Amino acid sequence: MDLKDLLVHLDSGPRAAERLGLAVTLARRHGARLTGLFAESKTLGSSLVGRRSPENVARAAAAARARLEAACGAAGVPSRFWPVEGAEDAEVIGAAVVCCRRVDLAILGQQHGDDAPVPDGLVEQVVAGAGRPVLVVPSIGSYPDAGRRVLVAWTGSREAARALHDALPLLERADRVTVLSLRLPAEGDAPSALPALDLPDHLKVHGVTADADHWLVGDLSAVDAILNRASDEGADLAIVGAYGLGPHGLLDAGSGTTRAVLETMTIPVLLSC
């Protein structure tokens, strides 16, 4: 699948410009259209009763649209603008999830450490419920580009397989790809009934040359292992499998790693489940 239809979440926070710049770079590289999704909370901070005026929200949306059109126009990237309506945060989040299902890749910002007027849990809900890969940009640092030096976190799970293959269009254009296989001490060797499995060999069929490494997760958590290796490699993008929604609308069992990634990420991360 080619990445021909990208989406970037826009808001009136200071980090929106960073996301937009990266989104435009990726859209231009892949010859894609870029949709700007404006989705903000209508409440005032943590207030349960205070509301922003419709005029305030409308001005913020108009400013976001102007930034999108200016950036895309300068880069020669086709664009469109989707403002999300909703009186309650749950409505805004639900609408954002539905919108993200209609694109090839959604680009959102890390909410941990960001005080933008965005509903709590927006990113987590989109990752878990959109059914599309989500590229999350950290709330600190500068990321004018991503996908040149990629670290793939591989656990052999369904989620890891989905993330890997959702990321193939990015991997095919990367300068360097490293597959980091993570294994728990209790897992032991692979079942003897399985043939020799070589993930870099599979990627080679797609024109991707990848280095392979293995990490026995012991003293370090899986998240620490991923972040440490990403730093060692100078990676500008990590590929990580995520988990879906459980019965209470939260990330499903086993999602501690996913939530930790969303809280502690230091480079852009593509999550898919």
C-alpha cells in the first residue's frame, strides 16, 4: 500500500507547527494529499462546566486552516481541511477516530507534556480504535523529518506484524532499517515445529535491506530497550505494535508497553494494532 492520503491533527497549541512541518515533508516525499484535522476540546482546561466561546473555537480553526494551506501551498502538496464538531470531549474524540479511519496514515502529537486544548485520551483512542497506523510526534524536540533511520520493534505478535507491514511504505524509502527482536527470558527458543524465520529476508523481498539484532528483555523493560537502541542507532522513527480497545474503552490487556511508549517517547513512533 502506498501512503497517498495523510492526515495531521491540528490545534492551537505550540506543537501543532512541528507536526504540520513533518506531515508536509512526508506528504511531499510520498506524493500524498494532506488533510488537516482540527479537533479541540470545548471546555476550559480541566473545568467540567467552563466552556470556550464558539467564536474562540472558530478563530482557532480558521488559524489552523490558514497554516495548513500556507504550508502545503509552499510545498506543492494538495490539502483539505476537516474541522471536528462536538460539544463534549467524547464527541470530539469519536469524530476524530472516525476521520482517521479514512486515511492511510494519521499524524498526531504526544499528549503527555503538551498543554494544548485537546481532549484527554485523544491519541490513545485514535491508536486503539482507528484501525490505521498512527505516527505520534513527541511533545518536545524538533522533527523536520522522520523515516530515514528506522528502528522496528519486533515481538512476533499480531500487533507487531501489523505495525511492520503498515510501515512498509516508510521502510522502502528509509536509508537504514534495524529490526530489534525483543524476547522475554521465559520465552526460550522458538517452537521446534517452526521453520527458520528470517524477518530481514522477508523485508528484502520488498526492497528493504535491514540489520537484525536481538534483545533479551531482563533488566530493562521493553520500552527502555526500544528507546535505548533507538538512541544508539540515531533512529528518527520507531515502529511499535499497539493494542486495541478493551470492553471499557481503554487500551486492552497487555497495553502497558503501548501506554509507556506514549508517555516516554523521545522520537516519532508509528503505532498500529
